Amino acid sequence: MNADQRLDEVARDSSLRVIELDPQTDPRWETLMTHQPTSVMYQHPAWLGVLEETYGYKPLHLACEDAAGQLRGILPLFYRRGLRSGRICASLFDSPTAGPLAYDDQARVALIQAAIERTRAELGVQFQLKVKSTSLDRLVDNIVGVPRYETYELALPERPDLLHLDSRIKWAANKAVRLGMQIREAETEGELRAWYGLYLQTMRRAVAVPKPYRFFELAWQRLRPQGLLRLLLAEQVEAGQSRLVAGFLFAQWGQTISHLFTGWRREDQALRPNDFLHWRAIQDACTEGFRCYDFGNVTVGNQSQAQFKSKWGAEAKTIYTYSYPAVSHGTRTISTASGQAKSTASGQAKSAARQLVYPIWQRLPLKAIGLLGDWCHAIHYY
């Protein structure tokens, strides 16, 4: 069955309709999530509320219901403005992956088609999805998945002693213990604030725009009480005094625990805090019944991050971006000498810009990094 036939089938089924729905007030949204094993944390009402309040995004959350009022599928969406593009309606900004969650392809097609029709009606709006498969290629015409990221997932056994980790990882964890490293879960917003300073240092080194503290503050207040968020801290204890070295922020939903954000000091790298934090988090996840440990996204081509995450035995899975109208991504094949010259010139210009900007960024005070992050996110408001 091709995409046109699927759409005809949806159109003939008068029992289905797509509506706009508020996940914060309609319990059917979360109920559907709890019954679908493929649901992800980033579709949860609490996560959506954090994004909306932090960034001011305008929501367009869609749901497909049958004649009895039962939800057959959901699709969380937000509007925002792009820096170089016009308005975008996407599922979701500031989330590793999200997309339609449905009991069947019929509801999935209805949701995507409804989203496309809404964006068609608004001049200059582009529709985007990020999903962990290319299955949508066969469902809806004129949208094709383009590789965007890779995420690394480790399947977890029922007990920590059944884990088969590389000997180098065990060596690093043992070294951290010998050097006085300890790991505990953060309990106060003060500890969250202290970790945020390490996060800003990490983003400064990476020459990346940090998320505003308001995002983490709201996530702490909304998600942690529901067991959806966890911050693990690595501290070095010497002579009875503890010093914060690093920390990982995790999202938790269903049987998956996902590593989202990292904060650590370069001068403490010899203490092996990142290896130690992952090792401890994986051990705890097994004990607590999680069956998947998600190391997080890696931009395609980032070999150093890919090697670090794959050494744990994690399997790489590609996250695809779907756009309507379609957008060209990736490397173009340029056949003419003129085209090759332009491509080379563009690459050289970007390289020169990086050589100019990177040293400046890496010398900025942390407060300036934080303020730049606030500004960059603020200009995406709808």
C-alpha cells in the first residue's frame, strides 16, 4: 500500500478525527504514553510544559481520536522562529527525538497529514519531525528522512553482574575510587546550580550554546518529583572535604534512562569522572529495572564522541529529520569546476570563521557564556 492509498483509507474512516489537545489538562495523553512501549520522555506533558514555559514556544499538540473518544495517537508540536529560516513547526525543539506516537499507521498518517495541512495554510511555515527510523518514508508522500544524528543505546541485563563491559572501563572506575571519587544523587536546587557552572565550562570548551539555567530549574521542579529526572554528581573526597568534579543529568521514562547533559572540568580529567559516572549510572539502572541506557546524541561524523560511547558496547541508531516542504541536507555532489570552487571557498570561509570565533569564545567568562545562551534561545520565540 502506497502513501496515497493510506491517506484514502484514513479519509474513508469517518471514526477518526485529529484534534488539538492540551497534554497538561487532558489525562488521555499520558495514558496513551503509558500503554505504548515506544513512547519517549520527550512526549511527556511535564517535558512539554518545561519547553513551553522556558522558551515561550507556541504549542500545536495534535491527537487522533476515534468515535468513542479514545486516543489512537498523539503528536507534540511547537512553533518557533529560526535564525536563518522563517517560522518552523516541529516535534520537538530542544529534545533529542520525538514524533508521532500511535497504535497503528492509520492514526500516524492522520496526525502527520493534519500537521502538514496546518502548516500549508500558514505562509512560510516549515514542518519538521525527528524520529529514530525511516518508517515514515513509506507512509506520507513528499517527506523523506535525512540522517541528522546518531544515538548510542546499551541494552541492559537484569542484573549488574551480567554486564559485559570493557576491561578499560573497569580500570577507569577503579582508578577513580582510588583517587577518592564518590558518586551521589543531587538533592537540592543549590546542587543543581553548582552543577550548572560545570555545564557552562563544558559548553565553553565545546564552543556550543548552553541552555539557559531557567530550563534546568523548571525541569528540576517539574520532572524530578515525578521520577523523570536525575542528577548524579561526582565528588572527590580528601581529608573529609568534598569537591564537586562532574555531573550527569538524566531523563527517565519507561524502561529507558537517557544521558542528556554533562558538566565537568578539563583539569580533573585524570580522575576519570565521566567513565566513573557512566559506570555507576549503568549499574544503578540495571538494579532499578531499566533495560536501555541511552548515551545521547552524536552529530554524524564526530568520531571522538562516537568512539567514547561505542566502547561501552552501545549500538548506534540513526535519528532522521523529516521536513515539509522538503529541505536539502547533507553533502551535495557538485559536477562543475565552478561549483567545486564555490564549495571549497565556502568551506575555507567557515574554517576561517571557526579559527577566529573559537579562541574568543573559549576565553569568555562563564557569566558571558550564560548570557549568550539566554539571548540565543530568546530570539527563537514565536
